[in-house]
Amino acid sequence: MPIEINPADVKRRQEAGDRLFLIDVRQPEEHAICRIEGAQLIPMNTVPAAVQDLEGNADEGTLVVFCHHGMRSLNVVNWLRGQGITECTSMAGGIDRWSVEIDPSVPRY
């Protein structure tokens, strides 16, 4: 599995019916500004406490981790892979790129 996936591929996989778990690792204040429908908010600093739940989800599908621009999510994916969770990838460009390329109704900040 690639370390990163672009938003168009995420959307294509969703439409194809692939089991994806969108994981938003931004802070609650950022989440209040905008969000991707169906994504689960797990702020980056709380990921270690949620690792068992994430591992369970990864057994059922692919974790697509995202943040604002893609740096935090890349760090989280590297950490998750270090914990043995391989079914995870970072959405390149984060929610900002999602807004530009996929859903312009998602506010940019």
C-alpha cells in the first residue's frame, strides 16, 4: 500500500464501494471550520490512545488519514505502520486539496 493517496483516488475508491475509514487527525478547532462527511475525528495527539480501535478498523478496510495539508497525517501513518498497522495511507494535500479537487463546498482555511 502506498504511503500516500491523492484525493481523486480516495473519491474513486469510495465510489467503487471500497471499505475506507477516513481519519481526521486535525484539532477540534480545525474540525469546527470544515470536515469531510463521514470522517472520524481523532486528533493527532490522541492517536496512541485510539490505536486498538484503528487496528480493528484496519482489519476491515483501509485507513485514509488526513489533516490540513498532509504533513501530520503522513507522520501518523508512519507511526501506525511502526505499530504494525499496514492498511493505512495519508491523503496527500489533506482536506485543503480535497476542497480544491473534490468538494468545493468544504471551506478552506
